[in-house]
Amino acid sequence: MKHTTPAEVEAMLKNKQPINIIDVREVDEVKEGKIPGAVHIPLGLLEFRMHELDKSTEYTMVCRSGGRSGMASKLLESHGYKVINMTGGMMAWEGSTE
């Protein structure tokens, strides 16, 4: 499984590099703020909504601390998706939120 850091994700956003972020936290967690442009798909719904994703696109998975996004990454990888887990999650995020 590939990994990235919150600082690397923030740098990509600042440099306007293409990045597809999926936030797998629960609804109440996302209400506190998410990375701008991130798509919210709670981990419990990911298996049922993965058909909405494109296997030719790479996705960066985000959660609160990195554990659930790691599980989400493993799930998607096992179905042929390209994913990167953001270690440290939103607890380590220092960038802006929406």
C-alpha cells in the first residue's frame, strides 16, 4: 500500500496538482471540516459505493488518524483500484478545511 503525508497532500493542493481525495470518516466528523474538494464516502458505505469510482484514477484516502483510511485502501486495492493512504489523517492535517 502506498502512503503519503498530510504535508504532501497540502503541497499538491497548493500547487494545483491533480489529486482525488476520499474522506472515509463518519458524517459527524466531516461536519467539523474536511480537506477542500474531498469526496465524503463513509467507510461503512465504501463497499457499496465503490462502483462510483474509476479504476484508472488514483485516490488518496483520508480519515481521522489513518487507520480507517488504511482499511479503505486495502478494500479498494483488493478490487483493483489505485489508492494512497494519508498517514496521520485529519489529526495531522494543518491545511485549510471546508
